[in-house]
Amino acid sequence: MSENLDYGVHDKLPFGKNLLFALQQFLSIITATMLVPVIADASGVYLSQSAALIGAGVGTILYLILTKFESPVFLGSSFAYISPLATAVAFGYFGILLGSLFAGLVYVAIAIIVKFVGSNWINKLMPPIIIGPVVALIGFDLASSAIENITTASYNLVTIAVGLFTFFTVVFVSVKGGKHFKMFPFIIGILVGYALSLILTLIGNATNCEILKIIDFSKLSTISNFDNWLPNLTIVGLFREGTAKISSFGDILTIFIAFVPIALVSFAEHIADHKNISTIIDKDLMQNPGLHRTLLGDGIGSIAGAIFGGCPNTTYGESIGCVAMSKNASTRTILTAAIMCVIVAFIYPIIAVFATIPSCVIGGVGIALYGFISVSGLRMFKNVDLNDSKNLFVVASVFICGIGGLELRFGAVVISNIACALVVGILTNLILSNKKSGKSIETEKTDNIDAENKK
């Protein structure tokens, strides 16, 4: 087990403690998981938040099974598929399921290739000098989300103060808190932030001061509508609606073009996330359980998630950040969090209460969470010599293209800034590789170190 962890991958925690850790994981992923269906289907006819939670829970359970409970990763609704989902909604439940099936099968196909060819080519193509900056970039890319949550659309100084107070609470508990408190910085941060928000909201209601009304209690009014209590499962909707909204091969091709390229882009993020968690738990997941298993788990988990919740899943950086901060990598905790998602999805009042958590509180936690992701990436290439101009250009190309927001658009297909940064980084590294040996800069150094160790 890594020295950075209190609980390893296979550790069995006491029931109560495991439940708290699972709740912390749940809180780290719930906002993003529930936001995807709202953005992709504003009408709420085909996609629902409760169903997305079930999809995330079922998908994660399948992922854990297929990876032999070796990888402490949570799968949740993927933001990368928001645009394809918006396209698929026009073709009804069958269109949504078909698109998710195409996306999942891309992962399955790559998993089969890796199984027979191996994964060494990926390590050579994406050494630490590339994958490190990409992981850091994922955190940087999420930074704007945290700040937007804190500032809110109307730029409220009160919400900024609450968000920062939540962040400082998380930091203080993580660093200065007692032994038991250090394990649950997110739960404590959210509770303290929510308590402060509640006090300010009550004062705001009493004085009719709008900027103090941080908590939107109107979300609780949806509890009285019992139509919200039963999750809108995609598979049930398909049996009810049928395939009538897809009338030609052209419709199927449209869905295929919308989903498959995004799946190829998400593959790069899958690699980055698993390299990141491998560093945190000090265990190479590319070797055990193997990249073919993590890809298969991601693909099958994504398909299964869509069958229930409509949204294809992906590995969550928020969950990985939670593992790093809580120092708990037990897959039993991830499993419990997944089961928790499924159970909570059928208890709508709980979902409504979670929906009242102010965005500024979530943003405050996000500063710590996304910051940990970035730092994890930076640690991956801490031994790289950046005084070497060749190495410097590789890292610089990833950061500037990613932070600058370089995207490639081909009609409805958008290749994200992270994917573009990864490709540019790989090309830069290949161009600057040692021509005589054909090895990349980082690979050459690694080979030299191995040779010295053998001596």
C-alpha cells in the first residue's frame, strides 16, 4: 500500500467509517452527475437526474466487477457527451441508447486490441512528460467551473465569501484537523458551508435582502409532485415509446457520427485518469488489472449506465481527487457509494434536499478537489528536467494549447481542448525524439535509468 494512503485498495473498513467515506465520494460526484441530464435535455422528457444517478451507480458496480475490484474509480455522467446527447434526444429513447451503445463499443473494441497487442505502446506514446501535464490540465480546466459556482451569474460577493469559507474549512480540516476529521474534509466543508448559507438565507428572508438569500428552498416544492419520485429509466421509456423516431439509416448515421468521435476523445481522458490514480495508490493499473480491463469496464459501464439513466459514463476526476484527499482507496468504499447512488435515486426528497446545496459551497469544495487533480498531474513529471529545452517545449505545448482552449470542430463533432493538447504534446515529443534510436526524450531517459539499475 502507498505511504500516502490510510486505506489501500483491498482494505475493509468498519461499517460506519466506510459509510461516511462513501457519502463523501457521493457528494464529490453528485453535482456533475445530476447536471449532465439537465443540460443535455432541458425539457426533462428523456433524461432525468434520478435516472442518471442510477446509471452512474450501476455503471460503477460493473466497472468494479470487470476490473476485479483493483481500481478505485467512480463512473458518472460524462460532460463530453452533452452535445451528442442533445442530438440523440431528437430521436427519442432509442436514439439515446443507440448513441451510448456506439460510444461504449468504441471502448470495448480498443480493449480487445489492447488485450492482444498490449499497452506498452501507450506508455511509450504517452510518457510522464506528456500524461503529467494532461492530468494537471484536467484540473485546470475544471477550475473555471469552481470559480463560476462561487461567483454565481450575478457576481455576488456574499457567495464568494461563503465559497472561500467552505474552501478554508476543507483545508483546515485536512491539515490541522484531528485524526478522524482529516478523513472527511469534504463532508465537514459542505456541512459548515451549508450551515453558514442557511444562517445568511434566514437573515436575508427576514430583512428581504436578496444577496443574502443563498439557498433556494423553492427546489423543495418539487417533492409534492409525485411524478418526480419514480426515476425515468431509459429502458422503460424505450419499451413505452419504441423506435418510431428513427426512420432511416441516415438517422442512425447521424447518431453514430455524434457519439463515436467523442468516445475516441474520452479514451485519452481515460488514460490520463488511470495514470493519475495509479500514481496516487502507487500501483500501475495499466498492468493490474490491465488497461484492457479498465477500458472494458468503462465501456460496459457506460452502456449499462445509459440503459438506466440515458447518459454515457466516464471516469470522474472528482472521485480521484477525493481518494487523494481522504487517503482512502478502498474499492469497498467506491462500491458503497455506487449502491448509495441507486438507493438515493428512488428517494426523491433526498435528491431535492441535495439540490438545495448552494453552488458556492460546491465551488468552494471544488477549489480543493480540482486543485488536487492538478497537483497530482504536476507530481507525475516532477523528476523531468525542465532545464532541457526539449522537455520544456513538450510541457509548454500541452499547457498552452489546453489552457488557451484550442478546439477542433468538424460540424457537430468537437475535439476538446484537453484532447487537442494531448495530441499536440505527443506530436511535439515525437518530433523532438532521438532520431538515432527513434526513442522519445522521456523513454530514452527511462531506458538509461533501467540500464543503470541492472548494473
